[in-house]
Amino acid sequence: MGAIGRRAYGPFVRFLGGFFMVKVVLIGAGSASFGRGAIADLLASEELEQLGLEMVLVDVDEGALERMLQFAERLREHYGRSTEIWATADRRKALPKAKYVITAVARDRYKLWEQEFLVPFAYGFPQVYGENGGPGAAFHTLRSLHLMVPIARDMEELCPKALLINYTNPESRVCLGVSKLTKVKVVGLCHGAFDTLREVARILGRSKEEIEITIGGINHFHWVLEIQDRNTGEDLYPLFRRRMAESDWGLDGLTWKLYHTFGLFPFPAESHTGEYVGFGYDVTGPYWLSWSHEAARWKDEEVERIRRVAKGEEPLTEDMAKPTEELAVPIICDIELDRGRRELSVNVPNEGPAVENLPEDAIVEVPAVVDRRGIHPVRVGALPEAIAAMCRLQISIQKLLVEAYRERSKELLLQALALDPTVDSLDRARAFIEEMLARERGYLPEFR
């Protein structure tokens, strides 16, 4: 398939008297949530306007792609940008000369998520959410790898120096697969750390701009290691602990239990942390059931709203045009402008190691300093042993799943499930694997 539309606006771009353009490819741009936010982030950036931006939208759903191209035009006009914007259903046409490739991809997401949540229950494996941890997430991992690894291999061929910025879940597992199975540089981004920062600030009674937190762990299972006053450097953890002793602050039950059991404040989202611990379900119950239908309804409503704005049937409101808190554009600008800024959270290989007592080839979630030379994870020290042990178990599961995908091996897949805290029977796990491989035959390679 060729380009379904191309729009070029304004002068080619002036940069320090010469010509320069930052080419960013958005794969999965037809998504109502990812596409809208990513396009708004890119077009809202004054720095990218000065550098000169070429934005390429890619999606296999040509209807969704055309809708997002039209929406991007409305946003371009709203911000008064000279950005070159075009779209294609063929990523190989989009990738040459790309400097950054941003991905958020899935196939039949809600339909498959539903069975990956419910089928494990039939085999006696209760799980909280089924997205990033637990037996259902094992198959989410395999499906995501089967989408993402071919994208990364195309990048190896067509834009080998480009940075892959990934939002596809399961975040740690996808980034681990890309880093182990290809030579592509990859960073995984997640907004979860911003939720953590907001909660810490709320409990302290301060604005989030006044404090700096240092996190460490793995995606959706990070822990606050330090809290400091951004201006004075004062250690605010003692004050935070006193505040936590005064009230439950309306926190969910699992966040409360994790904090009081392990001594550090965790990512305050029981739907995600509950996926990684065997006792999560006892506290949260089946979280997915209370959330999924509302999320699907929101998606349908957002798609229709974007369509109406794209067609000019309703005005482009500020909430539709506003950028997100996501870090893709700040990181791009950090690199292009050599800013050397500290960013709150990235998911990258544990070089250094950044987290002393986790494997160096693991994908960890930590702060990073970003400059022209790349993304440099901050060394945050060691995690408390109990927390490190929980993270190491999940890292081992992640490695086995990546190897299972590489080797197309049912036995390695079974080993990964055998380590999972929610799985208590090898025979039932093996039967579960066979049923899921049959159900998702059209989404996976053949396993043996």
C-alpha cells in the first residue's frame, strides 16, 4: 500500500541558516488515545517547530489513518505550524531517514484482552488485570512481540540509527524482546511515574513542581526511593512517612499494604502492581471486569469525537488540542538540543547497573539524563531485598517469554508460567497453553 495522503506546508525549514528536519514516524497512529496525544505533543512543541518537523502517520487501518491525518491537519492549523505531515499504511515507506519511531500497536485489543483475562480463571489462575503480569499477559507478550519485533527489524534495515520510543504493552517485555532480538536502540515510556509523583505531592500537600522523586524497579512495579525538595534538596521522605501515618489518604488497599509491608511507596495503581504478586487478587479482586466495558465505551466515543473534529463537524476544543504529559517529545528535544535534562522515568536496559541488585540485561524503570549522546539511566542504588526479589522473579519470567518467542517453544512458555505467582499447577498450565495457542492461532507464530 502507498501513501494515502500527503500534506506539505510552509518553507522546507530553516535551522541556523541551513536546512534540517527531524523525521518522526508514529506507528499505530490510528489509535484514538495514542494517535491524538502523540500528534498533539509533536505539534505543540515550539522546539520541534524551530528544528523542523516531518511527521509520518502509519497504521494498517486506512480508515483510522485518514481520520487521524485530517485531525493532524486541524491541529497543525491550530498551532500555526510548518510541519510536513503525511500518512501511509506501509511502514517500510515511512521508515527511511527516520530519526525517531514511536510505537503503540495492537490487534483486536479488547477482544483478546477479554479472553486473556477470563480463560485463566477457567484453569484456576485468578488474576487482577491480565495485561502486564500473570498467565494472560504471557500471551499478550507473545502477541506484542509478534508485532513489534518485525517493526524493529525493518528499522534495522531502513533506519538503523533511529531511536525506537515504545508505548506498546507489556512495556518491559516488549523492550526486552527488542533489545535482545534486534540491534535497535529502544526506550519504553509510561505515564505511571507521573501518577506516582502526583500522589506523593498530594500526600505531602505540595505541588508536583516543588518536589523531585527518584524511582526504581520495573514498569508498573516501580518504588519511590527518594523524595526531595526540588529547590533545597531537603529529604522529604521523613515528612512523607509522618503524613502516611496520619491517614490512608484514600489510597487503594493494595498500595497501602505494599507500602506498609515493604517500607517504600509503590506505583499507586493496584490494577498493575497486583499483576506481579500472588496476593494481589485477594486484595483487589478481578479489577479488569470493573474497568473494561467503560474503557471500550470511551474508545468508541473518542473515535467519533475525533472524526467529527477531523471533518469540521465540530470545533477543535482546547482539551482535544492540548499536549499530554508523555515524555517522547521532551526526550526527542533533549537529544536534538543536547539539553542534558533529567527525565522522571524511562524503561531501558539496566546499564551501570542503574539498579545494583537487578540483572544488567533487565529492562528497569528509573530516571534518566538525556543529551545528544542518548539516554543515560540514573544509578539509583540497590532496592530493598524483598522488593528486588519480586522484581527479579518478573525479570526471569520476561526473559523466558522472550526466549519462548525466539525459539517458538512451548516448554519455555510453560517454564515462564510455572514461575508466575498465580500459577499453582503445571498440568493445568500446560492445558491452558494449548487452549490459548489454539484461540490465538491467527495472532502468533506456530509454537512447537
